[in-house]
Amino acid sequence: MAAQDERIESLRADVLEAMRLVRRSLEESVRSLDDRDVDLANEVLKRERQVNELEARVDNACLEMLGEGVEGGRLRMIAATFKLITDVERIGDYCVAIAGVTLAVANKPLTATSLDIEKMAGRALHMLDSCIAAYIEKSSIDIEGIFREDGEIDRLYEEVFISSISSVLGEPKLITNVMYMTVAARALERIGDHITNIAEDISYMETGRLVRRDEAVYVPAFP
């Protein structure tokens, strides 16, 4: 069992590295968009390969240990990790999408939605930081707080969605720029969902209880 525990700690180290990489990509992708920094956006694109490699390594390690037989807390940890790393990788994908928006709008002016996108990113980073801290410390996480933060990201996305429609109706020539900014906002909304999934998995690792937020299909409201 000692050898198995060592492998689990190695597995945890890979997961933590992946989480830190996507945390950096999240921060830098949004900063690249705000600053129209093409070089920074390209750094985000290059980093995604590292995240994908870590996901593959974690997946393979989980499958190997499950095939060898694990039980109790180890089984719970490996099962949760198998799901968690997928959400981490998906966050990386959405960061790439935001960086792609930067490349598309690099020579275009900021829109009124930029401030809401920054707010969404700030919430998402706070959520992800909470997940990373709980994962490192092997401690419980404020899951209800995570749910509230994600709800606020959804609300901000709704504001971006409505503002985008108003902007295009008022000035049709902005449609391309506004469309790209809406793509970035949608990516952040989905990042919030994936961070929520990670928080749920970390909670399960530590408590053995499955906690899932009740969700309905999200449809932005119109005034």
C-alpha cells in the first residue's frame, strides 16, 4: 500500500500542476484580451499542450490503479480525480478560446462589455483559487460559496448578452467585435461551470458525500 500511496501523491502533483497551469492561462487570456496583447495570447495557446499532456498522464495513471485494485478512500480519490482532470482540461480549452478572441479583435476597440468580462474573470479566478487551496490542504471547501460565485458569473453573462444585443442594435457596424466579446463571455460562463464541477469533486474526495447544485437550462432573460 505504501507504493500505491506514493503513486497517488504523484498523481495529485500532476493534477495540481494542471490546475495551476489553467489558472495562469485564465488570468493571462483575459489580460491579453483587455490589453489586446497578441504575444500573451499566443503564450496561452502554447501552454495548452502541457495541460493536455498532464490530462493524458493522469487518466492513464487512474486507469492503471483502478485495474490493479484500490478500495476505500483511495478508490474515492481516484474516481474523483478521473472526472476532475477532465474539467481542468476543459477550462484550458476555454482559455484558448478567449486567447483566440484576442487574436481576432487585436486591432479593434474595446466594447462596453469588457468591464463585465473582467468581473466574470475575477469571480472565476477566486473560485479556482479556493479549489487549489482546498486541494493542496486536503481540506473541505465552501461549496455553497462556490455555487454563489458561479451564480454571479451567470448573472454577469446575462448582462453581457443583453448589452451585446443593445450595442448591435444601436451601432450595427460593431457586430463583429461584439460577437467575439460574447464568445469570450460565454467561455468564462462555461469556465465557471467547470470550476464548480471541480469544487464538487474536491468536496467528494474529502467528505465522501456527493454534492451537486440543482441546475435548470440557462436562458438569458430579456428586459
